[in-house]
Amino acid sequence: MKLGPATMVISLPSKWFKTTNLKPGDEINVEQENSSLVITTDGKGSVVREIIDLSKYDKLMKRILVSRYLKGNDEIEVIFDTLDKSRIIQRRVDELIGVEIIDQGKDRIIIKDMASAGEDNFENIIKRVLYLLNTLSDESLKTIQEKNTDLEYTSDIEKNINKFTDYCFRILNKKGHSDHKKTAVLYCALFLIEEIADEYKKLNKYITENNMQLNKEFISIYQNINSYNKEMQKLFLKFNFDQAVQIAVERDKIIKEINKQLENSKIKNSEIIILKHFETITEHIIKIMGQLLNIN
């Protein structure tokens, strides 16, 4: 609606007004993005609270709880019927960033957001995730090169990666990215990073359980994958097209070497499984590059 010669007035949806807890006189931020106007507020908004009843479930309890965390709820009240369930919930809460148990009874626990998830530390958390992924890949290779097949300790690194990616998912669900076009892409890229970490865990578990020693050709592929992974991390933090093209070239070289090993008539089944893990990690990395192309 036009108000005066140079002033335009717009009305805001009442549902959004109530959700953000705005009051008359509060300031809002309006930014132009091409043909769109993005309206945000610095206010905390109303508290989002949810109750979940786990007393009727014996499976998926941790996943149900985490889904409410990722959704961005400020408070989660969990109802249960056994001490075992209470302890399962408590252990899972300990693995989540930014929330704490603030009240507990015989049949319920209340979990509250104590960190106020925000984007001010989002980029630092992504750097932490990439650093941990780098540590996981390097520690795994180092242990294998030392002909040590006990890689069980690396699973703790993978758990920490999950912890930080879950927190990133929570921020993206709760607030989104300041550049809203990046929200979905970053969510997908972080999911792929989590998948890469999980694949390293599966690979390390298989080597440990089968007491395997990798030959020099396999170690060479492993080294190339780790170098390729580091290039992806650089691209994640500072994108440029030349580096993206080089990553695609490296991907093709690694896949060619994997296929060469798979064509060996003397290859063992256990070695095929290792190569398939290598292949999955390689393909996840190129998918991340593809996602980054969409926002740069």
C-alpha cells in the first residue's frame, strides 16, 4: 500500500508476527535479494516446546528424541516408563550440543536449549567438522601404515563428527542460513560429510574385525583419497572453479585405480569390500563438490 509519495507499507502475516514474539515498536531487518525481500528479526521469538511419549516404544527412542532436537525445539519433555529408558535418554542428551536436562522425575525428563543456536558460530562449527574428518582419515591411514589393525579408537572421532553435524542441522532447521539460498545445500553437504565419516568408520571396523593388512596398492589409493578429501575441504571453505575442476579430475583417477584393482583375477572378497568402501567415500566427496557448485 502506498503511503505518501515515496513510502510503501506492507502487512506482515499474523502467524509470523506471533511466532517471532514481536511487539509494536520492535525493529525488523529487511534485505533485498534480487526480486525478493527477506524479513528477519533479532528477537528470540516464542519458546517452541514439544512433548514426546516414549513409554509405548521400545525401539527408535534415541532417533525420535534426536529428530525433535534437529527440528529446533527449545524445550522437549520426554515421558517414559522404565529406568532403562531414562538412562538411554540421558546418555543421548549428553551427546547433543547446546541442550541440558533441567528437570527430571520418575517418569519424565525436560530438556532445554541452553545455547540459543545461532549463526554467529556456525562457520566455526563447520571448520571443526572438517578438521575432525581430516583427523579421522589421517589417523586411520597412519595406523594402517604402521601395520596396526586396531582402529577401534577412531569410532570416537566419528561420534564427535556426528555431534557437531547434528548441531549444524539444528541451527539450519531453527534459524536457517543468513543467505537462505544456502540453507538446503549446506544441509545436504553436511549430511554427505556425516556419511563419509560413517564410511570411514565401517572401513576401519572391517579392517579391525578381520585383522587385515593392506598392500601397497591399497595404501596408495587410501593416500590419494585422503588428499582428495583435503582438497574438498579447502573448496568448502573457499570456493573456486579451477579447484572444483581439479577435484573432478582427481575423482576420475581414483575411480580408475579402484577399477583396476577390482579387475585383478586374484583379488579376494575381503579386498573387494575394502575397495567398495574406498569407492563410496570418493563418490560422496564429488557429490559435496556438486552441492557447492550450486551456491557459488
